Amino acid sequence: MPVISTENLIKKYGNKEVLKNINLTINEGEFYCMMGPNGSGKTTLAAIIASIRQQSSGQVKIYGKPPENSRHFIGYMPQGNFTSAYLTGRENLAYFTGLMGYKGDRAKK
């Protein structure tokens, strides 16, 4: 079973189609790199896989499940650096895992 798979994935912003029928399969143990110029859809694809954004059509699956049911498998950091210089690395991690709904020792240690 693939770790990540997409089938005919399309994302539109208004009339502009930024992802056009993306078919992708990443199996366990594989390394995948997205390269391309600014505006080519790399961040959009990553955000859809992480269920931060919704695709216009097509399917995304993480271990055979929709991404919104698989958030515990995915770590996503958008382009900008949103960490706080006033928090330790551990405190930053606890803060962001808390935003994603993780609770308990795992998020605090």
C-alpha cells in the first residue's frame, strides 16, 4: 500500500488551474523531492496532502485514507518560519502540535 497517493488531483484558484491531473505514488522507504519554479504548485500540493488546503477534484490518500483522517502521519511547515524566538525548540514543537490537536506528554516532551 502506498504511503501517499494522488489520482487526477486538480486545484483551481478561480479560473487558474495550478495543479493539473497530478498522479503520484510514494511507497514506504522512498524519498520524493518536488522541484520547480515559484508558482508551479509545490506548496499547494504539499498543503493538500497535509489537508491544510482542499483540492478542487481528484483524490489524495495517506496509507489508503483521506488526508484529514491521517494528520497524525504528517508534519507540515509552511514556507515561512513561524517559530518564536522567545520559545525553546521544545516549546515551539509543543505549541504547534497543540494547534493540530495533539495533547499530553508526547506534545510536551
